Amino acid sequence: MSGGFGFPFGCVTAVVATLSADVAGATGHPWYALVTLGAVVLLTAFWSSVPAAIGVAVVAWALDSGFVLGRAGELTFSPASAVAALVLAVLVAFGFLARLVSRPPALARIPAPRRPAEVPASRPLTPAS
């Protein structure tokens, strides 16, 4: 994704993924949210830059920790949130490596030389008689 939209798009997608997982019952089964947020982080790392993916992973962890593991929006520092942070970090690395493997390196493209334009010979200017 070019143009610097990786981070904002990933954050909005992470919020939608968290809401969807919460509706599906993520408070009783926290791995629902981790799977959806992991997919968002993985796709962001694959299609966008690494700094954007790291930022999205931090926001995804905060959403998971604050609204799935903790219910009031307060960050929860527990073993479950540590596992979530580790999973999201591994997915950033995996997405980046998958992008490196799947895309060939960009080679410099040298354009073909141009042919000179055919310019008709100009007539010499003659004084008006």
C-alpha cells in the first residue's frame, strides 16, 4: 500500500476487527480477537511498510488488552496480554519476510532510446516581393 495509508488503514481495520470479535464473543474466548487482529497485523506487514505494521501491532495489542482482556479500556498487563504482544510481533516479522520472499527485487528499468523526430526541412525565408 503506497502513499502512507498503511498505518491509518490498519488502525481502522483493527478497530473493526476488535468490534467484530467482541460481537462474536471474544470476551469469553479472547483468541477470537487475537485471530482477527493477527490477520490485520499480518496483512498490514505484507502490504505496507514495517513501521506502519509495528504501529498497527501496538494499536492492536492495546485494543486487545484494553477492550477484550480488560473491559473498561484500561490496558491489562497479564500473561495473556504478553502472549498477544508476542503473537502480534511474530506476525509483523512473518508478514515482512513473506513480502520479501514473494516480491522480486525491483530492477532499474532503462527505457529504450528514442528515435529522433522526423522534422521536415524548413524552407529558407525569402523576402516578400
